[in-house]
Amino acid sequence: MTVLLSTRGLSKHFSGLHAVENVDFDLPAGQIRALIGPNGAGKTTFVGMLCGRITPSAGAVIFDGQDISHLPAHRRIRLGMAYTFQITSVFPGLSVAENVALAARPHLRGEAEVAAAVQDALDRVGLGGRTGQVAGDLSYGHQRLLEIAMGIAQAPRLLILDEPTQGLSDGEIAAFKALIRDLSATTTILLIEHNMSVVMETADMVTVMNFGAILAEGRPEEIRADPAVQAAYLGTDADAGT
Amino acid sequence: MLATLEGAVTAAVLALTAVGLSLVFGVMRVVNVAHGEFFMLGAVLAWWVAHLAGGHAAVGFGLALVVAPVLVGLIAALADVAVLKRVGYDPERTIVATIGILYIIQQVTLMTYGPDARPVEPPFNTRIPLPWFEFTDQGFALYWPWGLSTTSYKLAVIGASGVVLLTVRLLMTRTRIGLLMRATQLDRETALAFGIPVDRVYAVVFAIGAGLAALAAVLIVPISQAHYLMGGDPLLLSFIVVIIGGLGSLPGTVVAAILIRLSDGIISVFFSPTLAKILATLLVALVLVFRPQGLFGGARA
Amino acid sequence: MISRSLALHGGLIALLCVLQFVLPAYHHGNLARIMVLATYAGAYNIMFGYTGLLSLGHALFFAAGMYGMGLAMQHGGLSPAPAMAVGLLAGLAVSAVLGVLALRTAGVAFMIVTLMFAQAGYLAILYFGNWTRGDEGFVIQQAERALAGIDLSDPTNRYFAALVLFALGMGLTLRLVRSRFGRVLVAIRENEERTRMLGYDVFAHKLGAVILSGTLSAVAGAAYGLLFGYVGATFGAVQYSIFPLLWVLLGGAGTVIGPFLGTLFMFYLIDLSSGITSAYMLVAGVALVLLTLFAPQGLAGEIRARLWRWLP
């Protein structure tokens, strides 16, 4: 099993606050990995450093054997990463199709190929009938799905999804679970998620973060049984719980 | 020495104008491109008031010192409520709107006041000889050379500016309205949530900012003259001062004003005034590019 | 969609072509000016309308082209064709340098930085009065204004030269908005961070937009100087940075036809009011305020929002 992404000693300090502290992390290719943890545990900061939105205070990020710590965000994306935003971030004034086309173009040549990739990505998230609509006019749930479609259209080797199911209806969440399993055939997935049913049903492995460090790592059922993890989620101090 | 004193007069006036601009930017996050026109309006109104009042120069001037800033402040408050508030203080649209206000004020002045430059008489203007000292063969000597002098009015301008700047500082740090301003400056949303009338605070701040420019203009108009195009230079210089001093920082603004004006006198000894202006403008642009927090600002954004 | 757009813009060019034969001399001359200025406005629109970069210093590019051309003819002794090339290169160089520096900032700081650089450029024109003749400017003699044997001081030739320039500028913009590069510019305007996270080099694209816009502005400036035979410092002053913003805002930012409509309306509005009062810039001020308040989309923008969704 080859490792697609790893970090060594990755840290981020914001004026004295240790948001992420000395994290060593390995993600094998082909896996669906869930990243969970209480609010403020440092999850978004951590993935922000993976894809280059946030400059680390120390440590290294290695993608596919290459040290990418000093590459700007757009170069990392070109290497085959995709990141979908926690707070919906689409192009509100452009059509749904153009939103996805912008995601597909960097790796496709002809406009015909782009159009096919766009239709495919939109069909997979269930927005196939809305290509001509202006993205800003979509409902919140549909904008989230558009965001995921953009991630798919990038045809990444690593897809980082930051709380993708937030604000989705139950029906949409069920469809999302199926979609994730379907995608895992072609891409590695790192999933920040609060919804435990999504985590339990989709993830191969779970990493738990708390206070900027990795608290536990294991298969979903192991994590569910871990007393330290339970303590962290109940809000008591992790060490006191063990 | 004489150049330094002349520099101090313009530095004092510049500091007043720039503090007005800085206050508006600091609290409202609005870049007021029409600031120079409020300055100009202050000078022109001073001429009107002094002209209408007649009698002794001091009467007209004293009246202008009150009436012009207040009127300009009211006009500014009106512009804030009628225009800036309605574009939601969106940074880019606000700048475009204040460019529009700039031309409106400037051109209406041209239509009513006309294209001539007109003087205002200073209220008092005694000549004060200045001492000069030298080391000669006989040792240290102090004498009053002919021609080396300043006027009491110029000294008064420096004094008055100092008093006003101190008042602004006290207003910001010691009073309720100052507290409201600082609260609004820190976080508009939270201020709103705490029931601070943000709209009214903004109108007051915009009025005070413009009023300070007008006051500065009234003070300088007996030394220079009132003209409808006189707003350009104060605007440019205020920008320079505010940017170098750190956007929104009052003490930084004052220090920068003094520094710029004093160095301006020295620079123009070596370069022509135009070249000095080119260098100053480029300096500001480069400071914004490479040190956006200002030369004296700390690391905070 | 493409054919409708072609019909509209091609139709405009054809109409302008016909108008040449029917307009009285006064409006004929005005329209030639408007077409050159609309090219300048269109260049401004590439940065402001499509990329979302609001510059307050475009006069720097316009003047760079005009003086590049003018000085090359006046002091370099070049004929108009190479002099125009000098103007173009001057715009290219100035916009590349300005872009690299100013694009380190964003938003309000970007506006002030461009304003300051343009002000420095304007002052430099005054400072080097020995060559530029400062405020007074200099005239390019009628005899020298011939391009490939065509006398550009002749009204008909001048009109057609302006039309060719305008058509080229508009064609370039139409091509741009359909190209991949242009679509990324629009994406940057809509959501810069998202564009970066799709793998696009945002800085490089913005720099491309600045250089394209600056160079086209310079060509418009050079053409203006050559066609109307005068090079002066006013074209480098703040006013000429504000004008394209005003024209584009009025006509509709981010539309291909908007800059022309805006320039046309504003030119005649100022022309009419300057007959009544010397304070004609009042009209510009009032228009700016009213536009920001009531029609931030401009004429063509409102048309697009209400009638023709396909308008590029």
C-alpha cells in the first residue's frame, strides 16, 4: 500500500496559540479517511496547510513522494489535489456549468471533453438538470452539491472535503454516502465530517484530532469504542478521561 | 531655522487635515477622496464669512473659525447619509462615490465662488524678530539679523493646531462618543449588536473628519489664499501622511505629518519641488506595496 | 448565442461605417474621438469589468502610449508606424512594472497604489518639460501624420483609422471573453480564493490582465495623439484616470458594448454642458454618484439583467 500523502512535524501557531502541533500523518492511496474532532481541534487549519491555503509554522507536507511544503496552493492543486470549502465557495455570478467547467479545464484540453466532464460531474451529484442556472440562485444544499461536483470535475488523486454534508437534507446525505463509496474507486478521500453516520458508514480509517494534535487513529468501530475519544467529545479533558 | 518654522506651520495644518482623513478611515474604513475638497470648502467659506462680516479682521476670522468647520461638517454628514450609507460603505463603491462628491463640491464652488484666488486677512499679524546665534572669534554671539522674522499669527497657528489635536485625542480616549467610535472601529457588527447607533456614529465621524480639514483650511487661508482647486495638494499630502503613519493610527499620523513637512523643506533645497513630489508619491506607493502597515505601524494588520 | 453577439457587435461596426457618410462634420469629428476613447474604455474594462481590478491610474498607460509615440516622432525623428510601436512597447513596459508592484496589494490599497503611480507619472511629464513641454504639450505637424501614405489629418481617413482601431479593440475583447484565459479572469472577479484552489495561478492571470489592459490603453493613447495631432500633460492627469472608470460604469462593466455606450453618452453630456458652464466636470461628479447609488451595473448591465442574458 503506497502512501499518497504524509506530514512530518506539521505545526501552526497563531500568536502564541498552538492551532496544530507537531502532527505526523500518513494517508495511503485509495483510502477513505475521516478526520474528526471537536470544534476548534485544528482540523481546518490542518487541511489548510495540506493544500497550501495556510503557511505552516514548521514541518513538511509530502505528496506522492514529493516535498510540497514550499509550493503555492495552485501548484499543489495541479499535482492532483482538490479541496472543497467548508463555507460554500462557488462562483455566484456564473452558471452551474461554467462553475464546474472552471474546475475541469486545468487538466483537460478540448472544450468538448470539458463539457462531457461537466455533465458527468453534475449528474453524479444530482444537479444534471440545472446546468444553465446561475450558481448564486441555487439553494444552499444545491450549492454544497455544486461544490462537490467541482471537486469531482478536477479528477483529483486526493479529494479533501471540508464538512461536505453540512446543511444537506437526509435524502441528500444518503446520496452523498453512495457517491463517496463510488468515488473511492478512483481517488483517495480525506473527509472532515461531523455527521457520525457518514463517518461510520463511509470511512475506512478515522483520525481524531483534539487540541491541535492527533488523539487517536483506527478503524471506525475502534474509534467509537475509544474512551479518550468519547471524553474529547463529551468536552472533558482527554487525559482525565483515560 | 526659518525654513523649519515655516515647515512647522504647514506641518501643523497638514497634521489637522490628515488626522481628519485618518479618523474617517480608521473608524469607517472609508477612503474619502473628497477630503481635499472639504479643506477647500473650509477656506472658501472662511472668505465668505470674513467678507460678509466686515469690521475688524479679527471679528470675521473668529466667526469663520466657527462657522466654516460646522457648515462643512454638516455638508459632510449630509453626504454620508445621502450617499455613503446608501452604498453600504462598500469600499470600492464608496471611493467611486467620493470621487463624484469631489467633483460636485469643486465644480459647484467654481460656479458660485469663481476661479479667482482670494485672500483672508489674518486677525493679528505682528512681526516677531528671531534671534540668531553664531560662534565667532569672540565666542558665542546672539543677535537679531534684519529680515529673519516670523509673525505672531504663524505661531498662533502652530499653537491652535496643537490644542485641536490634543482635543481630538481626548475626545477619542476620554469621552462617551470617543468610546462609541472606538467600539465601532473594532467591530461594526458587535457594536450594532450592543445597540450602538452605528449609522449616527458614522455620520458624526465623517462630519468631524471633514470639519478638521475645514478648520485646518481656515487657519492656513490668511497665509495662503482661497481657491477652488486648492484641495488637490492637501489630499495628496494627507494620503501620504496617513499611509506612512499607518492607516487609522492618530499618533502615527501626527508624527508622519511633522516628518514629511520638515523633510519636505530640506528635500526641496536639493531637488525641485516637482521632483520632491514625485519622490514622495513613489515613496507612498512603495510603502503601500511593501509595508502596508505604514513605516511606523506595528505588525498588526 | 455566438451569432447573436456577432450580429450585435458587427452591426455596430457597420452602423459606424455608414454614419461616416451621413454625419455632419462636427459630429463626425466627435465620433472619431469617441471611438478612440471607447477603445481606451474597453481596455479599462478588461481589468475593471472582467477581472474586478479597480485601477485609479489608467491615465499612466494612456499617457505612456501617447508620449511614447509623440516623443519618438518629435525627438526620435521616427515615422508614425514605428512611433506607434514605441507607444505600444512603452505601455507594455509600464504596465508590466506597475502590475508586478501593484498586484502585491488588493482592494482599496490597489486603488491608491495605482493612483499614486499615475500621479508620479503625471508629475514626471511636467518635470521633464524640456522634452514634453509640460502642461502646454506639443503639436504633431500635419505633414508628419501620414501612415503608409494615408494622410491621417484628413477627417475621412481619420474616422476610418479610429473605426479600425475600435473594431480591433472590440474584436480582441470578444475573443478574450470566450477564451480560457478570459474565463479565468471572470472567475477571479467572482471568487479569487476559489479560483486559486482550482489550480489557477491567480497572480499570473491578473498580471496578464493588467498588461493586456495597459498595452491596449497605450495604443489608444498613441492613436489619439497621432490622429488629433496633439500630445499634452492633461492626458496623464487624474481626470483621464477617472474618465474610463466613469465611461465603463455608465455603459456597463463586464460587457463588450458597454464602454462604447458609456463613452458616447458621457462625451455628449460633457460636450453639451461645457457649452453652458465652465464647471462641466460637475456632470461627471453627479453621474458618478448617481451611478453608484442607482445603477451599479450600467446601461448594458441593466439590459443584460433585464432583457438579453446572452450579452457578452
